[in-house]
Amino acid sequence: MTTICRYCNAVKFKRETVGLCCASGKVKLDPLLTPPQPLKTLFDGSDPDSSHFLQHILEYNNCFRMTSFGANIIREGGFMPTCKIQGQIYHLHGSMVPTPDEPHQFLQIYFTTI
């Protein structure tokens, strides 16, 4: 990663499309906030577990990488069950905590004590 976007200062690969990160300056994001504790100390190296955390950060991130997609159900009698999707696929993800009147869905099923 050797190229820096002239609009948003994103670090990019050498042949990456110009302006793809921020639509050539049309998209403005707020600056990143300082992460809360204990994440801040894990990232900045001041925690005894920082080295292990940074070496395995992708594994920890992948623990929460879940999504689902919605589609209309098509039932055809006499055939093996299949999944038919036509049109646009939308990836769905919900809140980390469900509202009181909704069932748990997506990643919420793993956080049962919230």
C-alpha cells in the first residue's frame, strides 16, 4: 500500500481505482473516535496481551463476521427443495441487541446475557 488518496488520505494499493474510497471527495466521514478500554491498550501496545491480540486480530474479527440475506420463498411441489433468488440480493444485519418485541436474529443469538 503505497498510494494515498488526495481527497481523504486513505492508504491504497498502487493500481487501485482513483477516488473509489471516497467517490473522489464526495463522501466525507467523521474522524475515527479513540477506541474504548480495553481495546485502546490492546491496539497501542500498552497491554500485556497486545502482542497476542494483534497477531490474532483477524481471528477475533472473524468471530463476529456474520450476515444473512433475504429472499422471497418460492414453493414448487414435486421438486427437491431449492433456493431460487431473482433480482438484487440484500445483505442483512441487525442490531447487536434486539428490541423487546423482536426475536433474536443474526449475531444476537450469541449474546444471551445482554
